[in-house]
Amino acid sequence: MSGPLASRRRWLQRALAAAGTLTLGACERLANSERVSSALDAEETWTRRAQRWLLGRAALAPEYSERDISQDPRSNGTSDPDTDAYNALAQGGFAAWRLAVGGLVERPLRLSLEDLRGMPARTQITRHDCVEGWSYIAKWTGTPLAAVLARAGLAARARYIVFYCADTLEITLDGTGQYYESIDLVDALHPQTILAYAMNDHPLPIPYGAPLRLRLERQLGYKMAKYIMAIEAVESFKGISRGSGGFWEDRGYEWYAGI
């Protein structure tokens, strides 16, 4: 890959890797700078539009063969939510887990893993790219998000899909430590956007997001929410955590992390 999209990706990886050495307070002061925020928002909008114009809304991320699958890949983010509620679900093999689908939908859902496995599935071997600069290739099997949303029936006002997760990355006074993410409907309905319940032909391991994680193959790894507990269709992010559309976005990362 070459040109402005590749340059932007390299800049983003270097900038955010460097930012990881700063204190959270310093990162937040930078993110809260009106001048910096305006510049990043403008670049993010240009990147999203450019990627979709150049590649097309339905363009597929590269897929690989079985021989390309990485051995002992790193897991990104939390490796285990380790809460009483999550541990109880894990000890029961996630038989009692239910995915709540709500918000701006006509038919709210509560789906078990068996319900999801009973729906049409997609398997894809793709590369996971972390904002820190490392990557791995794995085989993912899951239910296309589009199929779940079709069953729920999106309302006309729905613009974004928000994923609420079981892991908490930090305890904050404003109560915003719970992990969440969001995507727009273009990515939600993309054929490679799946709710994965299996990795490399085995049930999804806990470090990689059991019982269910998002696979969003045309964006960076922090967008791919793990330990999904609920999905909500919304018109805007107003009133959700700090209002930027994701845990890391609330702390200065870009909402659109296209690669």
C-alpha cells in the first residue's frame, strides 16, 4: 500500500505508540485541545471518505490461506475481564450468556451462542493490525453483523451501532471505564464484518474476546470490540460515555481507524 492512506497509517501508528508513553492526563489535555481536535477530526473525515471512494464501500480486506495463520499470536487490550459476572459465565461455558440487541430496532433481541451459531456463518482468514505496529493472521468464524441487524430490523433513524463489552480498562470518577466501541452502518453491513465466536476452528478463547468479538477487517484492532455483551443502534453518540464513540476515542484516538 502506498500514497496518502499508507502515510496516514504510518503516522497514526507512530503517534499513538509514542502517546502510550505519556500519562493519561497528558493525553487527555492534548485531545481536549480545540486546535488539535479540529485538525484530527478533519483528517479522520478525509481518510474515511478517501478510503471508501478509492476502494469502494464493499471492498474486501485481504484474506489468506491456512498456512499463513500465525502461531501464538498476541491478544490486544484486555486478556480477561475477570469480574464475578464474567467469570460465572465463563465457568458455565457461556451457556447463560445472551447478546442483547436493542436501541433503534423494531424487534429487540436476546441471542444465545447457539442462536448465533444457528444463523448463516462466515469464515475468513485475515490479518489483525494493532495501532502499536504488530499484527497476526488468524481464522475467524462468526455471524455476519448484517444478519443480526436484519433480524432486529433497524429503524430509519439508526446511524451507528454501539458495542458494549464486559471488560473495564480503568476505574474513573466519571464512570467511563467500561469498554465500548461503535461503527457506522457502512461498516456494520460490510460482508467481512462478523460477530466471531470461533478462532482457528476452536471456540473463541478468553484472551481473544470470548464469547463474542467484533471482526472489522478494514480498521485497526482497537475498533474490534471483545467480550461483547450488548449491541445498540443509535442516532448519535451523545450521552454515551464521553460522547466520542469509543473507549479509546474518548481518550484521543480517532473514531475511524481505516487501514
